[in-house]
Amino acid sequence: MQVAVIGCGYWGKNLVRNFAELGVLNTVCDMTEQGRATARTLAPDCMITASLEDVFGNHQVDGVVIATPAETHFSLVMRALQASKDVFVEKPLALTYEEGAELVRTAHMMQRMLMVGHVLEYHPAIVTLRQMIDQGDLGKIHYIYSNRLSLGKVRREENILWSFAPHDVAIILRLIGNLPFEVVACGGAYVQPNIADVTVTNLLFDNGVRAHIHVSWLHPFKEQRLVVIGSRRMASFDDVNKRLVLYDQRVEWQEGQPAPIRHEGTPVEYASSEPLRLECQAFLDAMTTRQPPLTDGQSGLRVLRVLQAAQRSLVTNGQPVHLPIESF
């Protein structure tokens, strides 16, 4: 198996490093001299080019990895699929649900693997948390919230919802196992006109679970935290400090009154494997076995559906947007 990476910038360089270390990197394509210089350092034995044709027309390349700005995803993924390449594209799959659906249809028609880079779904802590929920360790899930906050990097081509929230939407959908039927989002643009810097998105699911996602690149400190509230226990994953903690806490009725039951949190061990390495290996496994990866095109499409609903609610000052109920 040989892959090519398009984009060796802020995030793409991490993909270049991982695929080079996995021994499958054939070509790196970047339009900037800085990106090509980075690629030469990380992968000195590979072809380094500014030409997309060196990727799409290269018969030695089986899979294409796309780590370019989100507005280029649709056109580059489509070109790769039409060139009979398997594709791993960074999130989001596209900037509209309609474009994403066209990519999924094309991948199916061309019999190509299509994978979306929702890297946190491969994080050992998230995998462990998902197993705990599936086993009933937390009881019935009541509520989930996610904070993804920091100062910068402020983007000009997409707002904070589309830049940060795809990670959290993907995780919450995976933990719940279906789409929300109602999406409400609000936020504000303070640095650039019409590009939201802060958003809060509320999701309501058919089983009564609620979730909210708070994202911002205007925040005094970095926080990446996921909290799951169950009927028996609660769990918190702090990705900044790399801690997954299980709390044997809940609220019970005692003598006709709700009484909080408090206990100290218990750290939960999880594998120390790099999530991005696991994600890259998952793409190679999908290319080899021809079995869809965890974060396949359909998964990316579900995330797009929620993001597009949130965007619609955002621009209508928080009007609820309803979605068809879908389990997976």
C-alpha cells in the first residue's frame, strides 16, 4: 500500500509524519514552498511536489490523504475518487450535506474507501468511555456536554462551528447511536464579520438525551473536556491533561427529597497509543480489507447533517432545526 498526502501545513505535517513512519508514504503535495520544505524534512525519501497530477496520475499511489482547507475538500476528494484512489479526508467531509452525499455516492459507485478524519473517535480514552457506556457502567445516559476552547488559531475560511465542533459532534453521535431530532445553535462574530468565533449548540435526541457543545477560539485558556452524566455514574475526559475519570455520583430520592450522592473520582486507565497513528492505521486497514472504517463516508455525512442544521439555526438567531430520526 502506498499513499500520498496533499497538504503539509498545520495539521497535514502530522499525517505526513505518521504515514512516513508507517512506511507507506509515496508522495507529498503542497502548493507552498514552506509546506514542501517541511515535507522534505519529515519524508526525505518521498516525492515532494506542487503538482496535483503527480498524485492523481501516479499509479503507485493507492490512497490519497487530504489535509487542505475545508473549502477544497469536495473538489479534491472528487478528483481522487474519480482517479480510482481510496480517500482519507480531514474533517469536515465537505461544507454542505449535498456535497458530502455526492462524495459518498461517488465512492460507492467507484468502489473506493472514503474515510473522514474524526480523529478523536480513535482516541483510546474515547474508545474506553464508549465501552463503559455500552456495558451500562454509567446507567442510562441523561446528558452530555463538550467544551473545546482556546485562544486561536482564528480561521478566515470557516467559522468556529465548522472548525472545532465536528470533533464533538462525531463523538456525541457515536456515544448516543443516533441523530438528534432537534438542533439549536447560537453564537457571535467578534473578530471578523459573519464568521462566528463562539458558538453553543444544543442537541435533543429521541431517547430524551440532551447534549451541548461549546466551542470558541476566543478563550483565555485551553480546555478540551467531555462530560457524560448517567443515572448511575458520571464520567469526565480532560484531553488537555489526559485524564479519564469515573465518578460514582448520582442523585437519589431519599425521604421524598432529591439527594446528591458524592464520591471521589476514580481515574480510568487507557492505552497510551497516539490517536492519529491509530487513525492512519485504520485507513490502511480499510484499504487492505475493503471493509469500511469506523469514520467512513456515512459517518462523515451524519456529522455534516448536524453541522448544517446548527449553521442554519445559528444564522436564524437560534431557531430550532428539526432532523429526521436516524439510528446507526
